[in-house]
Amino acid sequence: MKYITVLIGILFLTGCSSNGNVNKRAYVRGTAINGNTITMSFYTDEETLSVTAENFDTAKKEAELKIGKQIFTGHTELILLGECNETEVLEYMLHEWKVPPSCRVVTNAYDGGQELKNHNTEKLSGALDIAQEQGELGKCDIVTVLSEYLN
């Protein structure tokens, strides 16, 4: 009987709250950085969102205001880098935006924002995976690319 009482108590104390509600978040699938412009594609929407701002935090806040949802970057699959300081951007994305270590990175993406607008992020990521499998492309995850820049 004690075990049942403890189990019921645990269930009541570990209730769900609305803070983690999936519907209140926009999950970033792909990001393109070119100068001060950041373009994001999301898992749920086919549309992309471009924001021009002085830094990443401001851009993220402006994007959240535009879409009316909190932006979550923990499942980001792809980063396209155009004109920017690649090392600084990748370190920021990894440590501050908490993109996963498996996130793929493409450098020298002249207009990555337009690529995200014109092509499905899933197809772009899939093309990178196939190129890696065929030996045409080396590892391009954020940790590998950032390590190469730092060395």
C-alpha cells in the first residue's frame, strides 16, 4: 500500500506544465547567415523567415515577435554560412543557441537564405548525407567544421 501511495504522490508532483508546450514553440530546421541577415526554416512551416539585426540574440527576439512563438534551435539540422566570421558564428551557434553537435554546416554559401527559401531543408540535408556516403564530401557536422577552423 505504501508503494501505491508513493507512486500516486510522484505522479501528482510530476505534472505537465504549459512551459514545454510544443505548440508554443517554432523548431528551427535550417539557418542561413549572410552578414547581418539570418534566415530560418522551420519543421512545421514551409515558409522561411529572414531577419536583419545587429546580433544573433536581437535577430532571434525579432523573429519570435514576427512568428508569435518561442524559437527553439536544439534540433537544427543545417547551417549555411555566407559572408560572416565562420568561427565566431559556429561557436555562438553551438554554445549559445545550443544547436546539436550533429548539425551539418555548409560554408561559402553565397546566398544561403535564398537556398533555404527555394529548397526544402530536408532535401538539402539529404543531399549532404548522400554526398558523404558517396565519398564526395567529408564530415561536415558543426563540431568537425569548427575544429578545422580552430586548428
